[in-house]
Amino acid sequence: DAGVTQSPTHLIKTRGQQVTLRCSPKSGHDTVSWYQQALGQGPQFIFQYYEEEERQRGNFPDRFSGHQFPNYSSELNVNALLLGDSALYLCASSLLGTSMNTEAFFGQGTRLTVV
Amino acid sequence: EDKVVQSPLSLVVHEGDTVTLNCSYEVTNFRSLLWYKQEKKAPTFLFMLTSSGIEKKSGRLSSILDKKELFSILNITATQTGDSAVYLCAVESYSGAGSYQLTFGKGTKLSVIP
């Protein structure tokens, strides 16, 4: 079982550009949540996808959007990148309706640097 | 708005010392409190606490929850250099329609020096 996989691991983009990050959930999981972790901060919830729909959303602007595919994998898109978007982006997968305890597995993250 | 506050934000100790990390929270629809260890990138799960006063233990690590006072502590005894990491506290809340959401604190950066 590969667990939660994210790609790419590192990314450098220029201000104003757009970026797409990808996440494949752990086998058997159907829900994907995305978090942004700035340097020295705890992860902040961006949004959660289930059944190809956005279920919950944190305090992030519309520049952040996502998608979930029928195979439960997910993408996070960020438009019009700002320097402040530089962060580690974490994906966590779980099974809807269950507690997120040990069933909430995190991927290794994508380190995005905006220059 | 849900809030999780951890203290201290950073801590430097010598090998063999015992440390206590603190986490207080204010959330609606509390479900559980979780502790994670983050060394490089992916947070790794340590404990989940749902009931007050019941200590969870794993080796040299232990944690307890007080739902009346809305806080939790994570204890690490006989610290080792391998314990150096950021320890994250997160509160899981029910956000409706079967969905749960994690709200994290900023973390405590623990450095254990030989």
C-alpha cells in the first residue's frame, strides 16, 4: 500500500503564474483534504473533497480551487500566485464518516516556492 | 472560529530531560484531539484523545485530555535526540454531513541536545 502520494515534491513558480498539485489517497479512502503549512506555522485547512465535490472550505480566497476525480485522486490549483503562497502543501486522505484518527494519513507534501 | 493554541512554541532540552507540551483549544462540535510529530514533511500520528482523564501511552510518550478545561498535554520522558521535531496538536471537529475537519496549532519545536 503506497499510502498517500503527492506530486511534485518541490516546485518553483513565478508570481502571477498558476500551479497544480496532485494527490492520490490511501487505498480504500474516499475523502481528500488539503492543508497549507507556511514556515513556522501549523497546517491550515484549505478544503475537503468527497464524491467529486467540495464539502468544506477554510478561509482561503477563490484563487485556490480543487477537483476530485472518480478514482478519488485530487488536484489543488492556485491561480495568480503570490509570494505569500510559498508553503508546504499537505494532502490528507480519510474515509467519510469516520474519525480522522489513524485513518487520516498525510502525504509527504509539495514544497511550493513562489519567486 | 475554532482555535488551537500550543505552548511553548519552542523548547531546547538535554537528553534525558522530561518535557511537557501544552495544547488548549476552543472549538465547536468537538470530536477528538490529536497529536502529531512532524520531522521533515508529513505529520505522523501519535495519539488521539476523546475522553477526559484517560491517559494514552506509547513508550516514553504519554498524553491526557481535560475536556472541562479544554486542554491537553503531551509528556515525553527521558528525551532522546531522535525526539527533536515539531509536535502538532490538532482538534477534530464535526462539520456536518459526515465530514470532519482538523484545526491545528502552530506547533512546538522541540530540540534535544546531547
